[in-house]
Amino acid sequence: MKKFWQNIADYIRETDKLLLLLCIIASLYGSMLIFSPTGFKTVGVQLASMLIGVGVAIIISLFDYSRLTKIYPVYIVATIALLVITYEIGYAPEGSDNRAWIRLPFDMSLQVSELIKIFMILTFAKHVSSIKPENINKFHNVLLLVIHGMAAPALVMAFQRDLGTASVMVVIFLSMLYMAGVKLRYFLIGLSILAVASPVVWFYGLSDFQRQRFAIIFDLESSAENFGYQQLQSIKAIGSGGIFGQGYLNGAKTQINAVPKAHNDFILSVAGEELGLIGCLLVFVILIAILARILYVSTVSKDTAGKIICAGTFGMLAAQLLINTGMVLSLLPVIGVTLPFFSAGGSSLVCLFMSIGLVVSVYKNRHMRTMYLRDNI
């Protein structure tokens, strides 16, 4: 029994308490916002998911992340299996054509692409760490990394038509590629190829529904009762909140559900209307603090794999923050990207904590680098 409590004390001492605390604070704040337009049932699921997520994060952090990357074939098989299952029995929520969800018992659902993001980070970390740093910029190595990194978003688009998740995955890939030390010229070449290929992507890669979502942001009023309705109502809700908001549980639009999906993709409109600019800024401060902490952990990582895991997690959260904010403010089309830790969604929240568990594992095992250096001096 004494050893058991000693192990717990050792874990608390070595773990990244600040990162876990920030994520829990974000989830609790998000649950408070979710409660306003939905009530106890939805927020109860969110709080339960947070508790499960924290538990899963702690369990993952108990393992050395380098060992988790070694079973990369499992992640590849799981990714393909999940995509095939979703293609066969998946469904798209109302107002979307992304077949990215599968139904579970007890009226629950799972967005399998959230797991695929984590598998992508782990397999890419293994791939990069298997290349000698001095060889990372050789053309054949960069080409293989690009094929690897773009496989997941391409497959997600092909099987699920999920542009939002695919976009986040591209940012995850670019973040990891940058952390791997790939030179700027390769990024410029990729940007040039993307510019040339964009017409093909527009006409053949996107559905009519997705193209309409893009086109409408330039003239929301022309579709005020259709595609532009959600974003118009969101802007009005946020604008009406002013600096301090209309008061928690007193938002005029929030309380009558005038903003569709306000508890999910458009949770920021709830913060803006009821808590004002101050409430929105607090959301950004917490998320930026989480991102900053993840970057710090990458600097103390014992090896390349740890740095890549941190970069991938950073890219995932940063992409979701920027894209979601752009959607809510009508700067970007609505493509189904949630605000991390704040938007309602049990599977999404649990998977977010899974990725945080990997970062905590990187932090816990950071001293191995110091020991290695000491033993080799």
C-alpha cells in the first residue's frame, strides 16, 4: 500500500499538472456555455466525457510515448477499418453532407475521424524519428513524408466528404513537417502545386453543398434564410453582447436557439452574447495558454518523436481554434470544425484529452534525455 501511494505521489510530481489543469478549466468553461442553450442533459454528457477524457489522458501518460509509436501498424489498420465502417454505415448530421459519424447504443454517436487524427500523429512521429536528422531534407524522404502526411486527409475526403476534418489534418501534417526540420523551399513548392490544383479541387473535390458554403460567405444576405442564416445570427448574437454581455442565461438569441448548433460549432456566439467581449477573450486566453504549454513541452522533449507529437497536437488545436473562429465570424465557410474543449461532443472531447495524454507522456519522460546526456559525458 505504501508503494502504491508513493507511485501516485511520483506521478503527481512528474506529470504536467499545468497542462491538465488548463484543459480541465477549458472543459468546465465550455460546459457552462453549453448549459445555456441546451440544459442538463447535454451538459451532463459533456461533463461525463470530460471525466472519461481526463482518465484516459492519465492512462496514456503512464506509457512511454516512444513505445506507443512502435505499434504504428495497428494505427494504420485501425484507420482503414474505421474509414470503411464509416463509409458503409456512417451518417451525416442534419445540415451537413459529411458522413463522418457512426451510431452507438444509448443514442450516442462517434466521430471516427477524431481518432484518426491521433493515429496520424503517432504514425508520423514514428516515420520522422526513423529518419536521420541530416537526411530529412533529401528529396525521397520528403516525398515519402508528404505521401504519408496527406494520405489521411485524402482518405477522409474520399470516404467521408469531411472537408473540416481534412483541413485540420492538413494543418497537423504541416506542423509536424515543420517541426521535423523540412526546409522552406519544400513548403513553397507545395503551395505552388496547391495553387495550380485548386480549380480541380473546387470542381471535382468538393460537393455542391460545400461549394455553396464557400460562396455564401461573400454575400450572406443573399441567403439570409438558408445557407447564410447561421452565420448571420451568430454575428448578431456576438455583436449584441458588447463588452460585458447580456448576462449568463439571458442571451436573447441563445435562449430561443436562434443560432443553430450554438452549443456545438457556434459555441463562441453564446460566449459573445451572454458574456460579451470579455467572455470571448477568456476563451482565447485559455486556449492560447494550452497551445503555449504544448510548445514548451516540445522544447523539453527527449527526442524527435516527442517533438513531432507535440507539433501535431499543437497543429490540431490551433487549426480548430482558427477555423472555428473564422466560421463564427463569417470569415470562413461553415465546414463543421468544433472549438476544442468548448464545443459539445463527447467523442471529440475524449479524443482531445487522448492527444493531451500523449503530450503529458512526452513531458513525463523528458528527464530521460538529461540522464542519457549525463551518462555519455
